[in-house]
Amino acid sequence: MNSTEIEIMTKLLKIDISLLLVNPINDGGMGSLAIGDNYENRQLGQEVAEYIFKDLDGTPVSASLNIDKQGNLYELDIWKVDFSRTQMYTYKRIRFPPSIYHT
């Protein structure tokens, strides 16, 4: 993971992310990561947190932490609205949607 991905994951998870098994997802350089083993054979469950920021070029970026259907960490989905490579970011806001993890 690069320093940007590490900071995003740390803000979202508040755990020691050095213990996570992660692999990059081919997303054109936006920075999405598959979390855990057997990613290809698991199914997306739901979003549990979202981190919104602006890249150095001012383009909005969304970083969503998703779990699989069994409730395990699944992916960090990073989407830059113009689909360009993510450069760097500044903190904007973090949002936790209603879920079984946050009330």
C-alpha cells in the first residue's frame, strides 16, 4: 500500500492495517484495494464507511470501505469522479452509513 492508501485505511478502520492482506485492483491508478483472501469468489455486501476528499488537482474522490456478504472486510473502493489516477488528498469528511457496525 502507498502512503495515501495507508492513511485512508487507518482513518476508516482505526486498526493496525499492517495486518491486512491487500492486493491492488486494476482501476486505472485510483488506488482501490481488494482485502483478504479469495476476493474474486466473494460477493460485495455493503458499504460501511465512506471518506470524501479532494485530490491535489481539486477533483473529488470517494473512498468506500466495503464488506462482503458474510460481513468480512472486502475492499477499499476508491473512485475519482473523472477516473484519473489519484495523486494525493486533503481531509474533507468521513461518513458512516447506517449499518450493524455503527448506530
